[in-house]
Amino acid sequence: MKTRISLCVAVIAAIALSGCASLTPPARTHELTPGKPYVIDYDASRRGAYVLPADGSLKVCAEPAPDVALESITKIIAELKLAQADVDASTQIELQTKVVELAGRTQLVLVLRESLYRLCEQGINGSLSQEQVSTLYTKVLDTIVMLAQSDLAKEQKEIIRNLRDPELRRIFQGILDQGVLESK
């Protein structure tokens, strides 16, 4: 009897926690008057594409994919906090470092995806000429490269600062300086 009650409570809790999301299909189309705009909506865990018929062809602008990595990072951090007693210190540090690295890369990727999507929107809406879209596309890529190089330089300085052995620090700094000179 106690098992049945527990099972019923679990089922009711699962239904209640799933809320209205379980009743809404992942994507819905709302048809309006022919020849006029129409709306497609879907839940936040999916991406969509806007298709615009123009000049006998189709213009497509795909939304950036939902950032599953950020959600994964949050889960990993929570799991790390729970598992700290079971994991040795060096493994904890390594895992936390990887999570931080992933978070940094993810932020850079988010900037890139959002910028390119907004640029696509401006182009598909006719707000920008093809030449302007091309110029801005190049600027977005140049900006991302600059941000990535800045992040790399910060990481390298942090690595050098954390090296305890002065000789190892000097060698590592020399390698980095050589790489900078060769890249110029």
C-alpha cells in the first residue's frame, strides 16, 4: 500500500513539474491570410529557420542553436560540488579548469553566433546591401579573432604566473615570445 502511494505521488509530482511544456508541441505554425506574414513558434530548446521567398528563390536565416554547453557547464559544476569528497584534489582542479575553459570558449562562440545571426537578419530584411553584409561579416570575424587572441594572451600570462619553478617560467616565456615573434 505504501509503495502504491509513493508511486502515485511520484507520478503526480512528475506531471506537475513538467507543467504546460508537456502539453505544447515543440513547433506550431499559425497560418494567417495568404500573401501576408505568418508565424512559427517553438520552445526555447530548439532552433528555427526563417525562410523568405524572394525573387524566385528562397532566403534563409537560421537561428543560432540553443546553447546546450552552458547548461551542461552548470550541471557539471553542480556535480563537481557534490562529488568533491569522492575525487582527489588534482582531479578536481583539472575538471574545474576544463569547465572554466569550456565556459570561456562558449562565451566567444555565443558572441560569434549571435553576431552572425543578427547580420543575417539585417541582410534578409533588406536593411543592408550585399556589400554591407559582406563588409560587416568580415568585421565580425576579425573581431572574434582579436578577442580569441586576447583570451589566449591572458591564458598564457596566467600559466606563466602559476609556474613555481623560475627556470621553467623563463623557458615557457621564451617559447611564447618566440611564437609571438614568428607570428608577426
